[in-house]
Amino acid sequence: DLINLVDLIKAEERYSYIFDGNAQVLDHIVVNQAMRPHVLGFGYARINADHPETLRGDFARPERYSDHDPAIAFFKIK
């Protein structure tokens, strides 16, 4: 069975995309049971979805280069 790391974070943080004001989870990282003990954390880099659409295409700003926030997982492997 695979484990969806989205389930590890608070419900109000479980989104990577906002469409018409509705937060949605579209981006996931899944691991198998053997990898689960090595997971240190999971989250989304809030660099796109929470920023206004007007920033898209402004090459002087790093925000809103996409409409999805990237999923980030941290692992410790010995």
C-alpha cells in the first residue's frame, strides 16, 4: 500500500492549486511502507496558488510562474 504524504499535513494546508476560489489538492507525493520511516516532512511551497493572477508573466517577480504550488518532501536516509 502506498502512503499519500498529503495526509500528513493539516487539512487547511492540503491544497496546491486554487481555481475560482476553491482550494484543491492536485499535486501529491506518495511513498511505500518501507520509505515511510524516512519521511521527515511534507508541504507545499506557497509561491504560486496564494498569489494574485496579475503577477503571472511579470519576470521581475518570482511569484506566480505557475498555477500550482510545488510539493516538497524531506527524507532522512542513512
